[in-house]
Amino acid sequence: MSIILDALRRGRKRQDPAPSPNASQTDAVLQTLGYGRFNPTTPMERVKRVLGYGAIAIVLVLALWAAFMWLRLYRF
């Protein structure tokens, strides 16, 4: 019984996940198809994300402005 209690007190050692044997092959196929490794923390990805959100915001503002002007013009 004390062996079990000692093992429980020590706890488990953290195990690193085993790499997939097909990981390099999968990466190579994706690279060939034009999909590189995506790292959302790179500065360029952050700039792309901000520009994308900005473009969406501009389109939304223009659509709202056009709807407002259309309602003002053709008010019943």
C-alpha cells in the first residue's frame, strides 16, 4: 500500500506528445499544394489580420451609409 501512496505523492512526470510519424510527409504535401505553415503570431500575419478587419469595417460602413442615403432619398 505504501508503494501506491508514494507513487501518488510523486505524481506523474509530464510526458511530451510523441511526434506523428507522418508529420513531415503531411507538411511536405501541404507545402506542395501551397499551404505553408501558418503561424498567427508573426508580425506579418498580424498586419494581414488588421488590414482584413479594416477592409471589412470599411465595406460595412459604406453599406450602412448607402442604406441611410437610400432611405433618406426614397422616404415614403
